[in-house]
Amino acid sequence: MEHFGENGFFARPEEDDPGSRQVVDVIRERILSGELAPGDRLVERTLAAELGLSRIPVRDALNILRGEGFVTAYPNRGMLVTKLGEQDIEEFFSVLEALDVLVAQHAANNASLRELNQMRDGILRAEDPARQATAMPQGRCCEDFHGSLLKSAKNTLLSNMMAPLAGRLRHLLQSNQRPELLHAQHVDLLDAVRGGNCNTAAEQARLHVRTSRDIWLELTSQAGAAVRLGATARTPRTVLA
């Protein structure tokens, strides 16, 4: 039977296998931090040795990251860190927008009072001054809100389709430089869902995704400028011991 993960997203393989989950988190963080650059080759046996695990959870983790778009498989070259350009980001948000609109519409129709109250409580937690100091707690609040919204939509197929996007979405939410703007949009989106207004909920979801896209494009542009200002370009490498 299908089931939801702890944050409301459809449970992915790494949520069932602690070994794979650990490897996914470690490799994803290395990619997001820049420790692993686009084009770097990822070798199962090396990663397994570094993490003290067998190659099976490493292989599973790389396949999960491939599904999330962080890793690309090439014939005769193996797994490489994906090179993401502006077009890749546009494509990601185009798909996310289509799915998020459906999530909002289904949530407006299907969310229970208990689920609506849980989302309201999550929004109130995000307004807690103690959470304003760092992006990570804010990012977790955003992730919980979107996970709860997806769960309240009560559509297993939508949950399945959202699962491969969860990794990049998590990164986006945690690296958000405009938490106050996205938080205000969460409030508007929840108001529309609570009112059972499918059309308004869809428009709020669409606006929210497009705002997130613009924020991420700006971050990508800034990162690209920083690389161009560097003294030397980094040559892609193989992750070997």
C-alpha cells in the first residue's frame, strides 16, 4: 500500500532504508554546498568506503539522486553531478507549477478541518521570532506546510509525481532569501484552501511557484557571477579516495 513520508510527501525509497537515506542526504548536501561540482564523477566503491556502508545503499542513493535530477548517468562514464542551467530551472518550475496548482485545487476540495488547523499552526510557528534567526528553521516550516498541503489533497498519484521533485524543492525552501514574502503567500494560499475556493487556490499556488522560481534564478545568477569572478575555474574531478 502507498504511504506518505513524515513530512507529507509520498514516501521515497530512502525513507524506508536508513542506509540509503544517509547516503542521499550526505551526497545531496555535498552537491548543494559546492563540495561536489557539476561534472564530478561519483564512484560507488569510494563513497561506500567513505561512509562505511556496502555498495548497495550507495547505488540506491545515486539512483534516487538521479531521479531528483542531482545526478546524471552517462554511458561508459557512470554517474556525474548534473550541470544545471537556466533552462533546467525553468523546466523544473514549469512542472512544479502544474503539479502545485493541482495540489492546491485538490486541497481546497478535500482538506479536513484538522488538516487546515495543522497548516495554520505551522504558519504560526513560522512567525515565531525565535525562528527568524536562521534560514533552516524557516525552510523546515515551509517544507512542512507544503507537505501538509500535499497530504490534505488526498491524491496518491499527485504524491507519486511530486516525490522526484522533493529534493530540489527542499533545497529551494532552505536556501530561500525572501522568507517573509513566501510566508505571506502561504497565508494567502491557506486562506483560499480554507475557503474551499479552487480557482483562487490555484492562482495563489501559481503565484507562489513563480515567485520561488524568480528567487532561485536570482540565486543561480549570483552563484554564476561568483564563479566568473574566481581566480581559476574548477576542473570536474572523479570522487576517489
